[in-house]
Amino acid sequence: SEAGRWLGFGLHFMEACYECLGRGKGPGECALSAYEVSLKSHQNVAMRAIARSLLRVVPLSQQHLLSLTQLEERNFAEMMARWARAIKRHRGAIVKFYGHWPAHTA
């Protein structure tokens, strides 16, 4: 189904974001980078422009993420990388399952 395919795309975005954060990059940079590798190719020109505009104003700072996750700074990157690996396993199964159906064309 189309919803399942977009679930896979969304999980790819989250996985890429966590991988980037796990490498010590900032949240804004990671959001833009994750968009480029996960969602951009699935959107039309108008949606790309809207998404890029929204992602440029990601308000979260590293300190805010530390507060939200209640992780210590020294453990943060390792945990983000761990979350990325966990999502990757699930995303692979979802993409494989929903890949059997053709994309919806209207």
C-alpha cells in the first residue's frame, strides 16, 4: 500500500538522521542530509521546496536533544548510532514487504 511505502521512506529519514547525529553532526545539518538521501527522490518539485524550507529552520540544538533524550553528552552519539541500526533492521523488512506492490498512480 502507499501508506506502507511512505512508512518506509519516513523510517529511512529517521535512520539517516540518527546516523548523522551518531557521527557528531548538528540536528539541522542532519535533518537536511537525511532528507537528501531518503525523501527527496520521492517528492515533486513543489514538495521539495517546501520540505527544504521547513528543514532549514529545525529549532533543536544539541543541548535540546540531550534534554529530550535524557542522555549524557558522552553517550549521545553512541545511542543515536544504535537507534539508527535498530531502525535499519525494521525498515528493511517493511520495504521488502511493501515492495511487492507497485506504487500508487493516480
